[in-house]
Amino acid sequence: MEFLFTLNLSYQDFLPYYQGFADKVAIRDAKGRTLWISARHFRGFLTPQGIHGSFKLVVDEQGKLLSLIRC
């Protein structure tokens, strides 16, 4: 299953996730579905400006993350 979404999160807003104070990021995908994604999957996308861009999340039938890429 694939989910497409846009994320615009400043560095400051992502800090609690990066520091381990929060563990899930709530995302609304292009179809309006709410997804709860572990923040650790976004660490590689973090820049001094934050995390900005369009992403594609692919999960298996059990909801296990297979891939997360910036589109």
C-alpha cells in the first residue's frame, strides 16, 4: 500500500522527535487519511531548515514500513 503526503516541519518543530521526547509524527496523506509514522524514519531527511517536501510511504499488508522516499 502506498501513501503520498507533503511534510513541512521546521527544524525547531522536529527537535522533540529527534531528541526522543516524542516518537510518532502525525501525517495527513493526499487522500485525507491520518498516518502515525515513527519519527526515526524522518531523521535522514532533517536539514537545518527542517523537513520539507513530498514523500511516498510504502507499507506491507501488516502495515510494516517498506520504504519512505522523498519525491
